[in-house]
Amino acid sequence: MIRVILCDDHALIRRGIRDTLADAPDMRVVGEAGDYASCAA
């Protein structure tokens, strides 16, 4: 299982990537952030 944290300042982009990854059986989105500071913490 590959765990992914999405980090992008555009919510629509994050949602599109999250929805795309939801179809992948071996990937799981475990977190999201809207800016780099939140993602790097």
C-alpha cells in the first residue's frame, strides 16, 4: 500500500487527484494540505 499526502493550494486540484487515486487499489490518500508549510510540518 502506498500512502500519499496531497499538498496543493488549489482545492479543486487536490480533489481531482484524490478522486483519481481513489480508483487505484494500491494507493491511499492519508492527508491533505493547502500550503507547503502545512504539508512539511
